[in-house]
Amino acid sequence: MDNEYTLEELACLTQEKIDLGEKLLEDLAKLDSVDGVRKISKKISQELKFLNKVKNTRTVSVNHILCSNLTHFGCLVQCLLSCENVTHVDYPLPLEERGSKLRVDIVADGGATWIKVIARNPKSLSDAVHGRTSYGSKSILEQAEEYVEAAESNPHMFKPPRVVFRFLSNIDDELVTELQQIGVIVLVLQTSQPVPRTETATVKSLNLDITTLIAYVSAMTNGSAHWEYNEPLLTEQARWEREKPIKPLLEQYFHGKELICCETAYSSFNEILSILGGPKEKSRAEELFRKVRILPDVPLPQEMKNIKVGGKIKPRSLQIFAFGLMHEAITVTSNEGFVRAARMQGLEVPVFLHDARALTEEKEQSGRLLDE
């Protein structure tokens, strides 16, 4: 087949691929902060390095051009640029039942949409649909079933993410119908359709963690942040509070939502308050709990039973976050350590994170009031 092209034509075709790769790197540089983008940029750079080498040594072949992954990366980046609120690119998900991993090309809409980009030509697509691929490769319908099953097992805000397969080439109506029956949304990249966005999930209940209860009633967050304390951490928190007040943020997030709290969080908070809280902080707590429903603790849901306790995973925190999951409520917390540690063990909990604030009314007696 190489005989159909002169060396100059092959060099020209290779340069087109190189130009594409360099443009993709420019586009990806704008999205450098998105998880996984640097990994894709590195893969594109490796492709460019190889293509430049075969071009410069005049050893390029047609297969080098046809088999280049830059076609796939081009589709991926084009799709990426049309998406909103992308959180991950090339995101690995464990498939527990199958003992393998599924890679989601793009996680968009804050986690509510999963996109698989398929850059195959029509002939290759037809083969892939019917399983006429290399040994061990899955048909597109098998991949669709895996994606939908994984979405069911990995809900975002208590709902499975919508699964989108975005094709470079037009596909036949029969395949579209079969994919839709499985539960996949089908788009064709050539038509420049934007990915359909999922409406932001409206969660009506908020589960208040101990850290949030403390932050809400603290003297520091209620107009008394101009202090220097004996404890450097509290002085630092006061500086953060002056720069970014927490209470207005919480008030805005609480608006129009049901506030709930488990018995464990309620009793633990009251224990802390009785030891460290000042009179005004205790008064604010009484006022707050006129708006908060205190409900019984719940058994750990199945997805939490295998979580190993230790380090940032404390039994009390596990109970509080389990309560939020069971009631399909977003847990409001400053316990970022638990959230990260749980994620490392494969548990994603819907949370609203805020900075920590301590009870400080009693600490003011030994502190120094700053000039405002």
C-alpha cells in the first residue's frame, strides 16, 4: 500500500498529523487543571515524538498514519471542548463483578454525565458492533452494557450518571436503537452537537456534620473574627474567616432545604459545646436546632460495610456519612480527610465541603482583640 504514495506525500500526511497533535496540546493546555488532562497530553506528546522521528528519518509508512491515536485524541478533545463542568478525563472505574476496570473518556456536568468517544470509521464500527475485532476485544454493545451497569453502581447525587456514546462517524439506525434500548444516548461528533447536559440534581435534604454545627454557631463566624488567640491554628482560622466568611455561605446553601442531623452528630456536638462553648454559642445552637430535625442513627449501608476504619476514617464519621447516604441527603462538612480517605477505598459520598471553624467565644478571654 505504501507504493501508492511517494515519500513526499507520506511526509506531507505525517506533517498534517503532527500539526493536529500540536493543536490538541494547545487546546488541552487551557484545561490543564482537569484531572486526567495531563495524562492525555503526555500520550499525545509521545505520538508526536514518534511521528517526528519517522518523518525525519524518512521511514514513515501509511500504517504509521492510519494507526495513529491522534484521530481518537482529536475527537476526544473536540468533545471535551463542548462539555460543561468536566471533572475527569480518562477516568478509571473498578468493575467489581468482573474484576476489571472501565475507563470513562470524559466525566462532565460535575459527574452527572459519562461520555465514551468512539473514533472508528464505518467499516471498523460495523465489525466492532458484531464482535469482529481482535481477540479479547468487546463489541460496542457489550461496552454499552458495561457502562450502564457501572453507572448504576456509581450514582452521582443518588442518581446513575447518564451514559453518552459519541461517534466520529454516522452509524446505522439499528445500532442507535440497540444502544438506546440498553440505556445509552447516541451522538455523532460530525454534526457538532453539544453534549446534552443533565440538569443539576436537586437534593432537598442536608445532613449536618458535627464540624458544620460547630462552624455555624461559633463566635468566630458570627461577627467576632478580629482576634489573635494563644493557639496559632485558631488565629489562622480567624484570618481565613475575615477573608472568606463561612456563615453567609452556609446560610445560602441551607436556604429552601430540609436540615437533618443524626443522633450521633447531635449528641457529640452537644458534648463538645458543653465543654468548650460560650453562652452565646450555646444560645445560637438552641436557635439552630429549632430548624434541624434530629433523626435516629441508621445501619451502615452495603457500600460502607467494607470500609476499613482507621486514620481519617473514624467510626463516628462513618455513622454520620452513612446517615446522609441512607436519607439521600448531601452531607455538609469540613471533614475533607474522611472524604478523601473514603474515596481512596472506592466510596464516593455526596458532600458540600467548607472550611473548618472552631468554638472561640471562651478563647477570647485569653486572646487579643485586633484593630479593625
